[in-house]
Amino acid sequence: MNRHGTEWNERMETTIRLNIQTKEDLDKFKQYKNESYNELIRKLIYIAIKCEDEPKLSQKTIKEIKEARERIKKGEFYTETEAKKILGL
């Protein structure tokens, strides 16, 4: 359900036109190679909503997201299996 109280319908699709620079800018936000533009845009919308709803928290959150993205790009993360082993799960 979105913030306006209506259901998201994943089966409905549309096409949008972007200029090349916009597409290239969006590509920079991808966390992994096969991440869809739909996933990416949904994340950006989530962040934008958080910025509106909680502006003070959002600056901290955005900083943490940027730092996490850099760690992921550098390969500095644990897989789910590694994290479970570390946590004894």
C-alpha cells in the first residue's frame, strides 16, 4: 500500500522516456548490476518520502545510505550466510 492508501499493482507497467544523462545518473544509484529501474525508482521514492516526513532524520539516513553504498561497492559486506555464522544463528 502506498502513502496515499492505495494498493501498488506490480502487474501494471508503463514506459517512461528519459534523456541519456538521467539514465546514466540513475545507473550510479544501482546497488547491484541486475537491479531493475523499478526497484531503483521505488527506493528513491522511499527516500524522498522519508525526507518529507522526517527531514532531520533524513539527512542522517541519506549519509548512512551513501556510506553503505560505498562499502558495498568496495565489497565490504557480509553475505547472509556469513552474518548468520557470526551471530550464531
